[in-house]
Amino acid sequence: MSTAEGRLTSDDRREQILAAATVVFGDRGYAGGTTDAIAKQAGISQAYVVRMFGSKENLFLEVSRRATGRLRDAFRGIIAGFTGEEGNLERQVLLGRAYGELVADRGTLLTLLHLFGLGQDPVFGPEARESFLDVYRIVRDEAGFSAEEATQFFARGMLNTILLALRMPDVKDDPRAFELLSSSMGEQCETILASFEAQASVAG
Amino acid sequence: MSTAEGRLTSDDRREQILAAATVVFGDRGYAGGTTDAIAKQAGISQAYVVRMFGSKENLFLEVSRRATGRLRDAFRGIIAGFTGEEGNLERQVLLGRAYGELVADRGTLLTLLHLFGLGQDPVFGPEARESFLDVYRIVRDEAGFSAEEATQFFARGMLNTILLALRMPDVKDDPRAFELLSSSMGEQCETILASFEAQASVAG
DNA sequence: AACAGTAGTAATCAATTGATTACTCATCAG
DNA sequence: CTGATGAGTAATCAATTGATTACTACTGTT
């Protein structure tokens, strides 16, 4: 999947590696994602991946921060567009849609989930907790949701995240699977699924 | 943490390895959990871990099946005790409590979450989807919940799972963290937290 | 006592992996 | 043209890891 480019500026290459790492870490998790696979995905040498970020740990940290940062930005962008006329239900829908668009990038979705599973880790654990809380604070304090509304919103979001991580839409001809997806994700399911189809998975 | 026992029957040792593997895989995920760490946790040689289960992949598969199997059994046990007099809200509380008790075993909780993150995997993906759907079918068909009730129940469950995986209760003196935990987990939080404190984590 | 079956390990291996080093090649200012 | 800076890599390393093999030792049976 490497589009055989020539020399890039350091910054461009950096972005490219971060994108590649998001895909690979998403696919195989932190421990399972090798710097070699990331290098191949980006079309450069493994040595350069390590060199640019110092270490694999550092790289995953940056990938995680990208993902959580995008989430914060997306929510703040939506909230900035609030007119003050919507009900909180409509606001939930708007924010939910923003989340859906973000995690239509499967790498981002999975990287977030893997990060949440690293709560034990001395480095990633605190990072994960702080990022999660940051987003909660945004929804609670900036979007003006009550604790109950915010909790419900997050609960639905986490279920959707896991259903997508599971590739539940791949289960065909199962009425219960369809029902669960419809009930939890509604019409967003098709949109996100379509974008998944178009996405590169890790080669080998 | 290995309680220096003598010879055990094959079956007893098997159980012990599965328990150790649940802790290790929970802590470090599938790729990150080494057969060596599992062996040390169980107090036996690495060779024997591999030998008893054929491969690490197989071992994780069995660990996953244990976890999802326990979940199914717990729910069915609760449902069998339904009198027919409860409202569905009370039933949600009863099932929620059962889930809480199950994932008070942190290894089980984390193993489930890691499994869900492996939806891409050709071996674990189908397993994960099928297990998840099984539980949904139980809640839907055997507990008699509507699609909406079941979805809400699962959403809350997934949020709780992630909050615990994140070790969110470790965040002290943060009103928003406390609020989120209270709102999502209610009084269960303390119970589960207490059991976490008592649990062995992976040594090194 | 001798045998058989089973629990368990030490030693070892090939493969993988993150990291380092020394280098090549391109680009561009003067 | 020249020299310097920065992009990028080949080669290599030490450590880790899952797996295999050949072996030891315990246990119960006849």
C-alpha cells in the first residue's frame, strides 16, 4: 500500500508514519504492532521509523494523542456550532454524528480502544485516563449535558466502538446482529461501514 | 506469586495455567502476553505451558472461551432465578450486578476487552463476534428484554468495562471522574474496586 | 521389584523485533 | 562548483519469544 514517493520533508514523512502507525497499531495493538510493519505500510525503512520517534513507545504515545486530540477537536467544533436553540437530545445526535465520522477511520477507532485496554501500563495508563476524562469534561461542561445525559452518551459511544471493533457488521443474515446494530448505531451504521470497505488493512 | 506446589493432576494444572494466563493476557493483551510470563505466574516451566495447550494461540482461545462462558453462565443463572414478578428495570439491575461480580476478576474483564479489540483477527474475530452475540441473544430472548432495553443494558455494560479497564477509580480528587463513575456504575464501584485491590497483578 | 504412564523440565533453536551505527544520496546556499 | 545540511537506508546486534526435543522423576499397578 506504499505509494512509492520520493523524498519528503521531515514533517510530511512524520505525518505519513503516524498515519501508517495508526493503521498498524489499530490492527494489531501496541505490543503486536511492529515498527517493521509500520515502515512497510509507510513505504520506508524500519530504521527511519524508530529514528524519527525515538522509540516505539513514543510513537504509540503520539499516535494515541493524535487520536484523542482529534476527538476533542471534533467535539469542540460541533459545540462551537451550537445555536443555543437545540434540545439536548438534538445535541446528543450532533455529537454522536461527529464521533461516528471520526471513528469511520478504523485505525483511529481501534487505536483508541487499544489505548483504553492499557490502563495498567505506567506510561499509557495515565495518558488514557486523562484523555478520557478530558472528553468527558468537554461533553459535560462545554456542551452543557447533565451527568446522566453525558453518561448515557458515553455508554452508547462505547457500545458502538466495540461493535465496530468487533466488525459486527460483517455478521450477515443474523437478525439479532442486525437488530443490535440498528438499535445502537441507527443509520450511522451504513455510512461507517461503507468507509470501512474503502480502507486499507494491513498487508501481512 | 507462585505458591510452590508439588505435582498436580493434569486437570488441576490446566486450570492453574488458565487462571495465570487470564491475568497475564489481561495485563498485556494477546500479543504482549508471553508464555514465559504465564509460566512464571503459574510457577512452572514455559515449555509446559506451550505443551499443554499446543500453542499460545490455542491458549488464548481457551482463556477467551472461559471468560465468555462464565459470562453466559452467570447471566443464565440469574435469569433462572427470575420469579416473573420483577419489572424489567429490576431485571437489568440483577443482571448488571452479576456482570459486576464477574468482572470483579480483573483478568476476566481485561481479557474480554482485549478479545473485542481483535475483531480483525481471522481466528479470534469470529470467536469474539459469536460470543458477543450469544450474550446478546440470552439477554434478549431468555431474559425477555426489548431491543431497546437490551441495547441500553449493553451500552452501560461497555462503558463500565472501559472505565474499569482504564482504572478510572485510581483518579483521586477529581470531581468529574467521581461523578462519571457514580453515574455509570453506582454503588457497584466500591465493591469491584475493593476486589481489585486484593488482586495480584503481573510481577515483572 | 519392575514396568508403564504421566507430570514436568533443561537445553536449545530459529525467527522476530526494537534499536544503533555508519553510510549514501539528494538538495540548496554561497 | 563546493560544502553543508538533512532525508533516508543497509547492515547488524542483542534480546526476546514461541516452540521442540530429549530427558528426568514421580506415582500407582501387578
